[in-house]
Amino acid sequence: MNGSLHRARSIGQGGPLALVDEGMPVVVVAPNDDLLEKLKSNMEEVRAGGGKLFVFADGDSKVRAEEGVQVLKMPEHYGALSPILHVVALELLAYHVALVKGTDVDKPRNLAKSVTVE
């Protein structure tokens, strides 16, 4: 069975977590809120599937670095402002990944013409 067909069947049988395989990087935003424990459960499923976790965690959360889990500590949880802090970190991650891949970050592809009209 080819890889894409296998992945398509996996989605039907287990959702997005079924797509995680050995060494797949998974970026997680883990604010210290009411859903943190449920998120930790999902993180364990990713680890069980062999995925490598990169977690942006609030400074006051109890997410620990372990084998296969890299934790990047953010400032403590600031309620409604926390998503803004996490977005800045995610934008920097996207920028640096694009640079490592050799993508020209100043010339994005596939933008609608209405956005790029000169």
C-alpha cells in the first residue's frame, strides 16, 4: 500500500493523530489554562506514535522536557493576551524554518492576485 493511501485510511480510522509517525515534528502551543490536561493527553498520544514534540508552554505550566519533548518556556499565562505572545513565537519559528529550508521569505508564493496587485 502506498504512503498516501495508508495516510488517507489512517485519517478515517483515527483522526489527525493517526498521521503521526516516527520522527515527525509536532509543534504544540500549551497555555496554562483549563484545557492543559487534555492537551497533555494528546501530547502523550503523539509521543506514543513516535512524534517529536516542540512545545511552547507558559512559564507557570507544568509541562516538562523529556525524551522526544522539547519545551520552549514562554512568559507566565496572561489570560486573553497569551495568544498574542504565542503567535509572535510561532511567527519567529516559521521565519527561521523558512530560512533553514532556503525559502525566500520576502517573496511568498501562491498569494491571490488581489493581495499582490502592483
